[in-house]
Amino acid sequence: MPELDWQDLFAAFALYLVFEGLMPALAPARFRESVRTLADLDDRTLRVIGLASMIGGALLLSWARS
């Protein structure tokens, strides 16, 4: 198993923050509407969305690192 590279971890987190900030910065009204829609979803649906997002991210990371 390769050693953890903290610089890569911090760079990935910084990139995550950039992407997370795009929607509220560019379209705050649409972002607020999206958050309201998410708040109305049941727990199971949110879990499925979260799991799909984690799996998709892990697959994308695996592909990018190969």
C-alpha cells in the first residue's frame, strides 16, 4: 500500500471546496431551491444518493490514478 501523501490530500480537499462553492456563487437562487428540494427527500433516498456519489467518486479516483 502506498504511503499517504498529505499534499495530495490537501489539494483534493481544496479542489472539493472549489467545486462546492461554484453553485452558490454562480446561481444562489437555484442553489437555495436545490437545498430545499434535498431537505424534502426521505432518508433512504438521501442515503442512496450519497452512496452513489461515493461509489462514483471512488471509481473516478481509481480511473484517474491508474
